[in-house]
Amino acid sequence: MKLPAYPDYKDSGVPWLGKIPSHWECVPSRAVFREIKEQGHQDEPLLSVTITRGIVSQSDLLENTSKKDSSNLDRSKYKLVLPNDFAYNKMRAWQGAVGVSKYRGIVSPAYVVVRLRNPDYPPYFHYFLRMPTYSKEAERWSYGITPDMWSLRPEHFRLIEVCVPPPSEQTQIARFLDWKTAQINRFIRNKKRLIELLKEQKWNIINQAVTKGLDPNVKLKPSDVEWIGDIPEHWEARRLRTLAAVRASGVDKNTNEDEVSVMLCNYVDVYKNDRITAVIDFMKATVTPEEIRAFELKAGDVIITKDSESWDDIAIPTFVPEALPGIVCAYHLALIRPFSGEIEGEFLFRAFSSDPVADQFRIAATGVTRFGLAQGVIKGAFFPLPPLEEQRAIIAHINEKCAEICQAISRAQREIELMREYRTRLISDVVTGQVDVRGIAVPDVIPEDLSEPVDDSVGEEDLAELNLEEEPVEA
């Protein structure tokens, strides 16, 4: 859909906004919003203001996470938020943590609550305040000791300019963006479902190959290990300690003058990559010579996540195909080095990825807010073990079958990113009047289509704000 421009434009007088339709206004936020500081509603539901979704109930935000809510805190100074009120996170407004509320509830004193002065259409301003160019302007008005502690004070929020179309256009703009956003989100949702199906297909290939082999007619025998079940009769089930050396890393990210400079392969590198290669942007740190000898990456190594905030993120593996001198395995990880002649490193990596093996670690993980694996648990886990030649055949089979699947996943992920970029650009163009949507017929939108699937709707940045309740409050 190619959208037309407005017939006439004028200079907004605001550099970051540029030209706006000639009949629009551009005014400071104080002319549109007034701050609300109503307190004393301690029994209302808790709300949070997120980067990815705007205002959400805190119970929804915490669902499926190990984070704890704020129910045990003193809420006497929490601020009331009514439907159609706006709230923003003072320390994250410049990242987009702002939005209009659909709920009645309360937010901590670390947030600012504002209300429209006139009965304009709130969804228009929800889109406006969350566009990237507005976030950049909020960043310019924020200040603090370090960027991580920058705060957008109410007195500075009031000075930021906003575009104000006529009320009828605000309504049409918001309805148009709801419609287009719903279409884009449905596309993204379908692509995510495709990715999940492809991943399931990939795991099925791996599970079958590493636990049953490639011959569908092979005779099976009990492995005598509950998690693994039956295996081919010429295979073994062996504890990891008999197949590889296991070393839990304690190498931290500190830099000390009397140590050797290296690059660290850390938790995120392992969690996000099937293979560790030199193209990854590793963190710089220093280590002792003993740590280099113990944890420098060698060809055939397998690295797993040893600690995590979630029990199902335990023992996520990655493979090191080539030696990486000067790159060291960091803390929260375990380095596993296969014994030559016993097991191929890549087969061990694929075995870690299989459900029968991974289940052993998920069950064994201990913790409350953070989960971990003892080194003895890792060493004691059972693995199916074919002969070496069969291991190599299984590796080749998995790589061949999974290559096309991985390409399809990458294509779908790229399409999702392109649609997100298009959505961001479209919202910015429409709410600043760069395109005219007044004459477009807009159908009704199903409310649930306005959000992306839950698995992508909450990130670490959103969860981090639950620590803001103890932020000092200015007088």
C-alpha cells in the first residue's frame, strides 16, 4: 500500500520532527498532559511500564519467569493509574518504556503518571510517545551520573514537543495503525509458529539419530537408564565422566594488571550459538596462566550452560569446531573435553541437545531464583554411545538433514525482522504526518492481534524495571 502525502506542510520548528501537515499543531507536552500524583490506593493491582508492550499488569509480566512481584513492599506512595492515563518509566523512557493504560491499577513512585488535558484520542499519543525518534528526544532530555542511570524528570518531559492533529485525525491515525499493526503481528505470529515447527522437526531428527541410530530395523535393547530408554543392541550407555573431562569454569570478566589478556566466551555466546567460532564478538578480560591451560578452547570441545535463571535453560550446549587460541571459557559455564577414541565432540554436542539427555539435567537442576548444576551431576549423566564410525555417520546425517531446516529458520527470522522494521517506520511516518491516511477505510481490529506472541513480548529490559521500586524518589 503506497500512502499519499498531505497536500501542504509547514516547518514544525522542531528539528527532530521537521515538516508537519500545515493544519497540525506542535506544542510542548505540558499543553497536552498534566501530571497525576494520586496515592493511597494500596489494594489496586500492580502495573508495570515495559519497553516492548507499554503498560501491562505486573502479574502478566511475571508469568513464566522466576522474578518476584512487589506485593511485599510498602505501596502507600504508589500512584494511581486509570484507563487512558499515560505512565512512563523515568529511567527507561528513552528506551521506549512509556504507554497508555488499559487498566486501573498502581505503579511505583519510580514512574511518572500523566493524563490528557482534553478528551483527545489516547491511542494516537501511545503510538507517538513510543516511536524511536521520540525516544531519542527523551534521551536528550534525560540525565544522570551514567547512561544506565539517566532519568527523564517530569519537568523535562513537559518540555518535549508533540504533534497534535485534529481529534478526528487522531482517531483515524490510531485506528489505521491498529489495523496495520494487527496485520503485521499476525504475519509475525505465523512466522514464529513456522519457526517452532521447524525447530521441532530439527529436534526430532537429532533425538532419533543420537538415541536410536540411522537403521530403522536395528535390534534394540534396554539401556537400563530411565531417561534414555532402549538403544541399539551394539551401543552402550555410559556416564559422561568415562567419556570426557568436565571442568566448571570460574573465570570472571574482571581485568587485572598482573594477568594475561584474553577474550571470554561467556554465557550469551553459548546460549545463542550452536557453534563457537572466531567471528563472535567476544568480551575482553584477563586470566591467570593456569586458567588459560584449563579453559582455553580446543577443537572438539563442548560447552554447556551450568547456571541459569530458568531450569529449562540448564545444559544448553554449543560446539567448538576449531581451536581458538586466546579465547577462554567463562563462568556460569562448564567446559567438556571429549577423550580421544571414546566419543566425537560433535556427537557429544548433539547428544546434549537431545531430550533424553537434556531431561537428566533439567530434573537435576537445583535452585529457587537461580538454577545450577553441580559438577558431579554433569559427570554422572548417562549418554548413549555408538561406535566411533557410527558416531561420524550420525553427525553427517544430522548436519545434512538440519542444514535446510536451519536455512528456513533463518529466512523466517529475517522476514520477522524486516516486518518489525517496516512496522516501526510506518508508525513514525503516520503519527508525524509524513503520509496521509485520512481517506483510508479501516476495518475493525481484533484486540489480541495488537500484540506479538507472548514469547517475544517480554525481555530482560522489561523485567529489570521490577528493581525500580526502591529507587529514591525526588522531593
